[in-house]
Amino acid sequence: MRLYILRPAAWLILLLTVVTPSVWAQINEQVFTTDTTRPSDDLHRLSLEFDNLSFFRNVESATLAAKGYTLPGFRLQVRAAYRPAERVTVEAGLHTLWFWGANRYPAFAYNDIAVWRGESSCHHVHLLPFFRARAALSPQVDIILGDLYGGANHRLIEPLYNPELNLLADPEAGLQILYHPRHAQLDVWLNWESFIYKLDTHQEAFTFGLSSRLHITPPDAPLHLYALAQGLAQHRGGEIDTISGDQAVQTMLNGALGAGLEWHIRRGVLRRLALEYSLTGYYQHAGNLWPVKRGYGRYLDLRADLSPSFYLRAAYWQCDGFVSLFGHPYFGVISTYLDGAVYRRPQMLRFGAEYTRHFSRDCSLGIDFDAFHRLAAPITDPAGRYDFEGPRFSYSFGVYLRFRPTFPLKGSAR
């Protein structure tokens, strides 16, 4: 046991002596994140906007925590945008998701560990309406109704949110408040995932989220120090829900507290070093959906920016009883490959590289490679299939191209 405790620390020390490697992955920031600012000259102007994200992602998994898979396809939004007043913007259109080679699609975009899967029927195309109304209550406060600025825009750490959901998940919809004073950022949202009528056979479901960041020193200072607090709470079940028994109501929570340090060097090939440490928590407040009631995790993430386009990364993860609502199964104790199996205190080392390139303001490319080394860990398996898993090496790579052109249709700034 002592070997498995010391080895991750030894590997990270060795890595630091060679090159200190994301605290916030650059593909998340430069490709997946949606710009929330509007051009200053679009007042009273109607425009047509296209938002396309094409992707090819492959995951090779050697662990019992999850199977490997390949995702070839694209996500497309076509919407009309109009700004009737200086502080109000309205957008309406369609959202679609396609996988190359697929001829039918389930009515839900992704399937988590839980039993609730939304509507189970299949369609020949995955097409959803898109509508967003945004009002700026002040220069620091925005309120959004309808489709939210979700996914990567929340800036959740990876143990809480799998970046792959930027490709697959339906747009989040509900209510969002953005507060962005000079030295902080606050994002609070309510994503309504499942609406029910009387006698419906599925559950009402929604997720409440909070993501905040406090800049202790200015972001452009040579040493940027910040603190973060994040939380997710998903509730399933309503007053007119027809489901009864111990699955009638389920409430699960994830949270994280952390701090980070960025050193802006800008000397030679090395531009920035970054370090972030987070403590995560999980609690099943109601229901017995998952076999563990509560747990915690620790996440150490390091990054080196070697140029404006190339980044190296290393991370260490350890948890006990932790289950992630929207994170990758690698960041939890539940196996999605073996039904009912639970890892005891799993540990993981992660190494990665990213390349991003901007061809224009509206077009950006991202390429990433990640290697995951899960250390040996005991397994509690009610079916008696496994009681231990040795060290396992898995990897993934992806190519992502986002194109967001805007075409003015009518009107002009006044």
C-alpha cells in the first residue's frame, strides 16, 4: 500500500523538474466557450448566425471504470439574433446534433449513471428549438431566460464536468444570472432538463449550478492568485410525479473549493506556468440511486503554456466514495462497465497536450491528446466478478473545429 501512496507524488515531482505542465483547458476556453459579448454596432439590427462545432474524438479505455468509444459528427445551431434595445438581445433558431453513420437518435443527448433517461423514443434526427432572451440589468449583471450560456462557459473543473459534453449535451435551458464585477465572476443557473405533465411516466428533473471565481490579484499581474467555489445539485421528482417508492425523489450534490496560481513568465518558449488545487465533495441527499452516500476527491492540476498555441498538462486525482454528476467516470468510484461495482479509493495520473489555432475571429481549431494512468485499486463487486484491478493505461484524442459566422440581414445601428 505504501508504494501506491508515494508513487503519484514521486511522478509529479519528477515531472516538475523536467517541465511544469490544464488548470483551465485551452480548448475549453478558445474552442468550446461561447462569447457572451455583443458587437457595439448591432443595435436594431437583425442578423443570421451559424454556430458549427465539428468533431472527431476517440477514447481507448483499458479500465473497468468505462468502455472506449468513438464520436464522429457535428453540432450546429442556426439562429436569428435581434437587439431591440441597448441592453436586450433576443435569439431564436434550431439546434441539431449529428453522428456520421447514425440513422436514428435517442431523444436524450447523453446518458448518465442514473436510471432517469428522459424520453426513450428514437428519431431519425436530433433537432431542438433554440431561444434565448438576455437583458443587462447593469454593466455587471445579466439575466438570461431560455437557452443558457452553458457547458464550458460555466468554467467547472473537470471532476465536476466532462468537457466532452460540449459536443454531446443538449443546450442547457432555464434561468441564468451572470455577475461580473472587476475582481470576480459569478455564474448561477437553473437547467430544466425534464418537464412533466399529469400522468407522465418519467420524472421531473432540473440542475441548479453555481460557479464563482475571486481574483485575489489582477488576472494580468505577473503572479495571478485566485480562489474558486463551485456547486451542482440535481433534483429528480415532482409533486405530480407518478413514480413511487424509494426512487420517487432523488437529490444529488457535487461541490468544489479550490485555489490557483498563474505565473506569467513570457520568456523564450515558456509563457505561463499554472497550478490549481481543488477539494471536491459528493452527497446523496435523497433516494438510493447510487450505492454510495457521500464522498470526497482531491485534484491537483498543472499546466505549462509553451506558446500561444501549444500547452502541456499533468494532473493527479484521488477520491473516496466520490460520484460525479456530470464528470467522466474516471473521476468517480462507480464503474459504468460492471453494474453495481464500486472502486475503493481510486487514484489516477493524467498527462496531456493541446494545440489551438485561430484562423479568424469566427473560426478556431483544437487538437488534444490525454493519457490516463489509473493506479491499482480494490473493487467491491456484489456479483463477485472482480475484487481488484491492477494499473491501467487509457488514452484519448480529439480534433475540433468551430465556425461561427454572422450575416447582417436588416437594419443598422442608430
